[in-house]
Amino acid sequence: MTFAATILTLYPDMFPGPLGHSLAGRALGEGTWSLDTVQIRDFATDKHRTVDDTPAGGGAGMVLKADVLAYAIDHARTLHPDAPVVAMTPRGAPLTQARVRALAAGPGVTVVCGRFEGFDERIFAGRDVEEIAVGDVVLSGGECGALILLDACIRLLPGVMGAASSGDDESFETGLLEYPHYTRPTTWEGRTIPQVLRSGDHARIDAWRKAEAETITRLRRPDLWERHGGVPGRSPSGARHEDGTTKS
């Protein structure tokens, strides 16, 4: 099944952008996922192709019109009726690896990219649009957030990363940040790869990596550490072994 990505945007030329390169680009060329862009302005109804208007109640900036967005979303749903519709907005729920994994397991996703001051509030309930944020930051538009969302999904599609286990130990998959990585040369500018990683003792290496991941998470992301609870085997991302048990 091809993962179908549809982007509603005022700037279609921003896509596929970086998603046209590396693993995502190869997967796009191989048909593992597809990309459609929809120009929101095409659904404006006046001769000036107006997509925004002044905020009700006054204030700075402009707001994307609900009626124009609704026409664009309705069109996108005719392309891929089963794909959930999400809007990139700093007010949305934080994007998590668990949400990414759920989206990647589905038929695809339709992403609405905001601009200006954002969306007319009525579009979210009127068209069942999920709000997603990629961080506690404000961007010029939703396109960069959409690229992040799609990149996170595409790399989880079957065959994209090669070995099925390639992403098992990465940050957030186990609820922890990832342990440190090293490679040759063994010594660089007086800094040496930890001896345990050169020992060949895989049990010791696994234990070291787990301890490092826990320490880094505890120090750098206490929020993640609290959620993880220090419980081995807990995986907020929803990643599972082939036998159905949660990955640790």
C-alpha cells in the first residue's frame, strides 16, 4: 500500500523539497509513498483569489478564511478519503513518535499549512481537522512543520530504512533519548572511544548504552524521564516486537 501525502499550501513549490532526496526521495521514486500538493488559492471564490481576511474583533495580521480552506479540504478528501487531515499550528498537540507511528501505519495524511495569523477557528470542528505542533516555536508557515511530519512518517514505512530494526534504539522509540555514538578513529584530538564499546562484550555494551540513554534523558529531558518512569520496557512510541510485546 502506498502512503499518500497531500499538502494544502499557498506555496506548492516548497515540496517535495528535502523529501525529494536521500531515503525519502528514493522511496518517493519507488512508489512507497506519493505526494500531491493542493494550492489553497485555487479554491478562492472572488476574482482576486482572496484566501485571507482581517481578524474578527480587530488585531494585527490576516486570518485564513474558513470557506476557502473548507473547499480545499473537501477536494483533498476526494483524493484520499481515508487519510486523516491535520493542520500544522503552534497551538496544536505536540508531535510525538507515537503519533508519527500511528500515522505511518495508516493510508497517508493530508496536511494543511497555515500562513499569516493562522486559521479561522471554525475550520477545525467544521472539517474534523487535527491540530499538530512540531515544537514550542512559531514558524513563518506550516510548510516546514509539514516536512518534519512527513519525514518522520516516511522513514518508518516498510523498506525505507532497510533493516526493520534500524530505528529501534533511536531517540523516543523507547521513551528515552538515544545513547552516544562513536566511530573510527579510536582516538581523536585526545578523546578516545569508551573502552566498553571496543570490548566485543555485547551484554556489557547493551548495558552501557541503556545506562547512558537513561542518564542523558534524566539530565536533558526530565519531562521524558518522568513520563518514562525509569521502567524498563516502557515504550511511549508504541513500537513493538514482532511477537507483539513492547520494545524495551
